[in-house]
Amino acid sequence: MFIRFVTLLIICKFYRGIIYYLSKDLQEKGNVMIRVLKQTPEGNSGLEILLDETICSGEILVDKQLLRKVGGINHYLQTKQKYELLIRIAFESPITFVEEKEREKEKEYVLLEDDEINKVQQDGWKTDCYVTGKYSQRLQEVGLLNTVIMSILEEAKVCEREEDTLNFLEQMIGRKESYWNIEEGSCPILIYEGEAICYNVLNVFAKQFGSALMQKGKKVIYFDCEKQPLNELTGYMGRHFQAIIGVQTYLFSVKLKDGIHYIHEYIYGPKFNFSFDHPIWMKKHLEQHYDDLYILTHDTNYVAFLNRYYKQKAILFPPAGIIETDPLDEGRIYDLTFVGTYGDYWREVLLIHQMERKKRFLANQFLLIMRKNPEYTAEKALDVVLKKRQIYLSDEEFLNLLYDFRRVIYCAMHYYRKQILCEILESGIRLDVFGNSWLNSPLRQYDNLVCHADVTVEESLEVWRKSKMSLNIMSWHKGGFTERMANIMLSGAVLVTDETTYLEGRYSDNDIIIFSLKNRKDLCLRIQKILNNDEMRHTMAEDAKKKTLERHTWNKRAEEFQKILEERTINKLHK
């Protein structure tokens, strides 16, 4: 008797759902109570909601922590996301809905709304098929799988899409690739941390990005490669993830004991590795290939470089800044600051001179071209050298040569860093630098150079909050944007930076000071002008901060990353 009743219920639920959506706009909204989801043993089970989706119709508030716990909203579903989510929650623990007028805790909740009727009519059947496939075993255990299948096919017959529905349903029940393409949308995100280099900046990125993803309702798992044994990584083999994220990590290069297969061939889900240096520095870790590996880089030129020389899928995805509360402006005790290391140009030159004769000659020419043409990317400068010498290399040979010359890039960077700082100091501007490397630098001869000890990432934020202006000199990223730039602007200080093509159309001289490495005649005058004009400085800082809040926070990056994941899945499903 129960089975016959359930069968009738299933057949009717689709039509009841349509009737609900059609009548929804006719309802009076003035005094409608909001329903808040609660977990209770006496509530509706996942099976009950699966069989009758009208149970969860209307607006519903769901606790954000509960949302994260079950993997968040599955945005890979084109419609009926709320229905699928509530089934997932209810299978964890039965749920009920408590009607409330007040929304005192609205910030702690996510509001779930019904889909538009046209979306449900067009794609709702796909969600029904997916849900049936996901819970097919449970439906089989209670003897309802065939009944649910027949009801889905009956609806398909009415809508004249029997063949498409049958094919899709078979894929879902059989757990084919298309099933996992959708299922990964509610799986956790795995983030690798633990490589404590550059004052732990990579781990800060990992934590900031992970926290922003959690704010978007994602479930995030961390693997600390410094604290956890590497063999524990094998525990993830066979599991699916919405994404596996590394921050300049070597883990994607780790092979199994057979020395042939990579461990991440068996950890399923799209893989993303941040790269914040020129890709030549990660050569050994970029030569492996997965179908679903993507490199996230902060420089438009590096996207092209990765595509051409490593045959890697690369995405422009700069790091973001950290939002902190600004102090009062009178707390800005530093005129101009620079948080960074001193690099010894002549030490790098000596390393070049230790190369064998033929390479030493080319390396010196490479350095000369970079010094004369600081607007060139490293790869363009090397290409110019080779063409002048009528040397023609394959992409592989070029890549290997650039790898051998990688220290030359630092050499050119150190050269210009010293030139710029000398000009600032000779103009009489007080410059506060942070880093122990400055204590033994030749720039100590200047009385207006004030040296401070090394600072952590968190301490550097405090420095910038106390700065009127702060200097950024790129590590030869000619089309890049860095977290240093974002953090300076978010702190309320005026950013002084060398030019990159990334800034074009995004920032201007009205927001920040942009200077050319090649032509710096008026740089010091521009800095002094702003230091002497508090109104101008405030206006520039506020304008830059506003733009950065709109474009370069980790919350913004989390939104962009979600879109990347959704577009990838849609493309795969269309295939």
C-alpha cells in the first residue's frame, strides 16, 4: 500500500512543483513568513524531500556553517540547486522549517530561493536524473528506484525528450564521467600549505584564499606538507574534489613508487597551482602534464609563456590583498617605505662570470639588453640576443637556455632596484626600508635611509598602515600585479610602482604613481609633491583603495575562481 502511495506521489510531484512555480507570482508577499531550516530527528528525511520537492518550496534561510559542512551549493547544476542541497543536508540529518518574522541572524544565513519556472521546465529533469543516480543505492534498498525512474521517464515522454533523458539517466546511475563532473560541485576543496618561504607569504595566500572560499559556502580541507608526512597524501587517492589548489607547490610533481605515474593522476578533480615568479624558476615542476592541471599566474606575459614553452593551461589570476582596518591618518609616521630585500648586483655578476666561456658571453649580452631595455620581458631580451648572434633554437632549447640564465633576471632586477633607491635617497626623501639584508648594503651611507628588521606578512601590513607612501619595484613582472601592490593600496597608502601592462586601464596617475624604469627624471619630484599635499595624497589613496576593494580582495578572487570552475564543468558537460 505504501509503495503504491509513494508511486503516485512521485508521479504527481513534478506537476505539483510546476503548479507551485506558476502560482508563486500571484502570492501576496507583504506578510509572508520566512522559513529557517533546522535539523531535528523528527524532521523530513532526505528520501522524503527527494520524493516530494514541494516540501522545500519557497524562500528558506540556511545556516552558513551547515552549508559549508555539506559542501555548499552545487553550482554545477543548472537549476534546482536548492532542492539538491536540502536533500543532501537531510540525508545527513532530518530537517524541518521553522517560520520566523525576524531575520536577526540573516548575516549568518544564506537565503535560498526558488528557480524561475522556465529554468525548471528546461533543465530540471537533469537535476532529477543526477539526484536519482546519486541516491540510487538508497532508493534500491527501499524498493523505489524503478518507481522513481519510471516517473522521470513518464515526465520525459510528456515533454518529448525520452531519448535524452534515458541517456543522461544511464550516465548518472552508472556514475560515468558526466556524473562526477556534477558531483564534484559539492565535494570539498583541497588546499596545500606548508612551504614557509618568503616570510610565510605562500601559507598566508593559502589561508586567505581558503577562508574566502569558505565564506562562499565551500568546504575546505588543508594538507600541510611541512607537518604531515608525504605518504599521508596517498589517503586522498580515489577521492574526488571540487578543486585541488597548490600555492607554488611541488606536490603535483610527486610520483608513485613505480616512478612512472604521478600521485595526482589518482586524486580526482581539477588541479590549480599558483605561480608567483617567472615560470622559468618552476621548470622542474611545470614539465609534468595532467589533462586537468591549470597554472594560476599574476602576469599576462607568463600566461603566454606557459602556453608556449610548457604547453600548460594558464589563467591570469593575481594574488589579492588583505583588508585591514585603517588607523587615523595621523598614525602614518613614515613618509615613504619599502618592504623588500636588498639584492647584491655585483654578486650576481660574479655568478655569471663563473659560467663556461660561450654561455658567459651570451649571458652578459642578455644582461646588457635587459639593462638597456627594461620594458622587455626576460624571454624577449634573450630572443633579441640570439637573433643578433643568428642563433636559432627550438622552443625546448630556448627554455633550457633561459633556465641556465635565470639568475640574470635577478641581476637586472637588483640593478634597477639600487638605481631607483639611490635616486630617491639623493633627493633627500626619507626612506624607511624593512629587511635585515639592508644592514650591510652600500646604501647605508645615506643618512636618510632608515633600516628596520625583517617583518612578517602580518607586520608588513602594519608598516603600510603607518605609511603615507610605499614603493613597489617589480621582480621583472612586465605584465603583472602582486599582493604587495594590493596591500599597499588597501592600507590607505599611495602606491609608487614601476609600470606594468596590467595597470593599463585599471589604474592611472590619478590613483597611484607609475614610473618607467628607463625614464625616471621626475619620479622624486612627484613623490615630494604628494608628500607636501595632504589633500592630493588622501584623494589618490582613497581612489586607489576603492578600486582595489572592488577588484583585488580574496573574496573577489573566490568569486572569480567559482566562475572558472563552473565554466570548466559546463564545457565538459557540453562535450
